[in-house]
Amino acid sequence: MEAEANSGSPEDSWARIQRPGEGCRTVPLAGHVGFDSLPDQLVNKSVSQGFCFNILCVGETGLGKSTLMDTLFNTKFEGEPATHTQPGVQLRSNTYDLQESNVGLKLTIVSTVGFGDQINKEDSYKPIVEFIDAQFEAYLQEELKIRRVLHTYHDSRIHACLYFIAPTGHSLKSLDLVTMKKLDSKVNIIPIIAKSDAISKSELTKFKIKITSELVSNGVQIYQFPTDDESVAEINGTMNAHLPFAVIGSTEELKIGNKMMKARQYPWGTVQVENEAHCDFVKLREMLIRVNMEDLREQTHSRHYELYRRCKLEEMGFKDTDPDSKPFSLQETYEAKRNEFLGELQKKEEEMRQMFVQRVKEKEAELKEAEKELHEKFDRLKKLHQDEKKKLEDKKKSLDDEVNAFKQRKTAAELLQSQGSQAGGSQTLKRDKEKKNLGFL
């Protein structure tokens, strides 16, 4: 190649032209090579693998979220009707496998249950934010694995958030503004006015203008259909002006003229779902599914997920450049983080060692103090015992003296008694003799 570039021919001089900043040369082809079939290869591979698309429906109970999903995909999804008695906001996720022609789609519909039904709505947005972050975290953990299987991984990240606005005709509720503000950096928000047949056409126009003004004044970033692609720039630019879409959902088919069409029957007339003069359902389906579905998937990955990934890695201590703005590799980041962790670990070990020594010293001082108190108590008890013993001995001696004195008195008494009995006996014998002598006489 260098030899050809140095040959000096005009064609070779053209081959030496380089694009600014790319360091590559443009060369002509002498014939058909075949890499122009690369788009077809990508299409065939994508079709064989199938696609996934995840929709989050946020809105108050009773705004027709499930009905609109059934109408959008022309089928009947399984689901139980939600009640207004939920203690908190819950997210219900269902995944379906759809097939259209030879294209397969794994569709996940996530619906908010109990949203806006509580008296205190301050934290109603938190379960939704936590759910979206949980899907980002699951994808990030899969990316960080040593053995990744991203080609078979079920991507559960939310690609589009349809935010259902109640057809009040006045203005957005504070709950709607707070929730959309919390979600606009995490998901592609497409605001829609649900059950738009509940308000008149003139009121609907004013309501759209009011909603757009409030979103702008509160800094809420909604999804804008891309206009950088020339093939869809015109239609997307037109549809951006129609946001938010006023939609009506219905799975009931009525005969209108000679055709069966999805519509809603009222006492005053019929509202046709797919009639653009009646509502914006066709615009929503066109923009969401037929024109911008891939851009929604791409925006989710390149914008919202990348923002979450960057913040998460920065929290973990990873960075691309050092303080001098020089490139900082992942290995260097790991080593720096590891050394920092080891330093903190050694510091904590030293602190724990010092704390342990301090605790031991304090415990020894407490034990010595307790031992001293025990010795003092023992001495007091010993002295008390000796005093009690002396008292008992003195008392015993006193009792012994009393016993001895009693014994002496007892002996003297017995002696006197024996002497008295002997004297009484001699006198009785003398009287008996005298009586005997008198009898003989």
C-alpha cells in the first residue's frame, strides 16, 4: 500500500487524502466486494434473535391504562382490574411474546397499581423510581460479570413511559409534575391525555397548551421525537407539536358504514378510536411503535442507562482521568481503590487495636477497683464476725456461770431435803415404840 501511495500517480495522490482527525485513507474499489450486504446481515440477525420493548404506564387508577395497551397491540392482555384501596403504590409487570409476520417481540408492560389513591401522595413516585433503577442495576451487574451473556439476557430496562394525565381540562396536578420531574432523567416520558373524549375539542386544545406550558416552566424534560434522520424528520417534527397526545382506548368493534372499527358508543354518538379527527391514538401508535421504537430503545441505552452507569461507577470510585486530567485505566483505578481500601483497613485495625487496649486497661482498672472493694468488704465482714463471736463467747460464759450457780443451789436444796426427811423418820419410829408399849399395858 505504501508503494502505491508513493508511486506519484493522480489516483494514488487521491488515495493519500485522509479525513481530518481519523487517520484513515479513502481508496476506490475496482469492483464489487460485497460488504454492502452488511445491513441485510444485521437485519437477518436481528430478526432471528427477536426484539424486546418495555413500556411503563404511569397514571391514576381508572384512566384506561390496560385498555389502551390492548388497543395499541390489537390483542387482549391478561390482567386483573385494580382497586382504589391499595395502601401504597405497587408496580405490576407482565411479559408477553408477540409475533407479527416473521418478527418476534418480547413485550413487557409495567403498570402502576394504586398510584394517586392515597391521601398522602408525597412519596408516590418513589416505588416507580426504585423499579427503574432496579432494572438498570440488574443490567449493570450483568455487564460487570466476568462471563457475560448479554445476547441472551432479557433486557428489562424501561424504554418508554406513557404518563396518563387525567382529562380535567384545567392544569396538571402537583403529583403529575413531581413524578415526571423525578422520572425525566431515567426514562423517555411521553405524556398522553387519557379518556380525552371526556372534554370538548376547544377545551382539549387549551388543555394541551396549558400542559406544555407547565412542563416547560417546571423544567420537565419529555421525550422529543428525533429529527436528525432525514427520512423521519418531517413527520417527527410535526408530531412533536402535537404532544401531549389525546387518546381514547377501546377493544370493542362497532360497524360504522361498511367496516368494523374500534369505537366507543355513547348515547349522543360514536367515538372512533382510529379516526384522527376524534383523537390522537393513530399518532401515538405511529410514533411509539412504527417510527421511533428503535430510537426509544437506543435513547434508553445511550442516555438514561449511561447516566445511571456513570453515576454508579463514580460512586464506586472509578474514574477515567487522574487529577492531572491524564487517562486513568480501569486497572489503575482498581489498584488505587485497593490501596485506599487497604489503607483504610489498616487504619481501622489500628483504631480497633488501640480501642481494644484501652478497653482492656479500663477493664483491668475496673477489676482492681472491684477487688479492692471486695477486700474492704471482706475485712469489714471479718471484723464483724469477730465481734459477734466475742459477744457469743461472753454470753456463753455468762450462761455457764448461771448453770454452775444453779447446780450449786440445786445440790444444797437436795441436801437440806435429805436431812429433813431423816429427822422426820426418827421421830415417827419413836412414836411407834411408845404406842406399842402402851398396848402391852
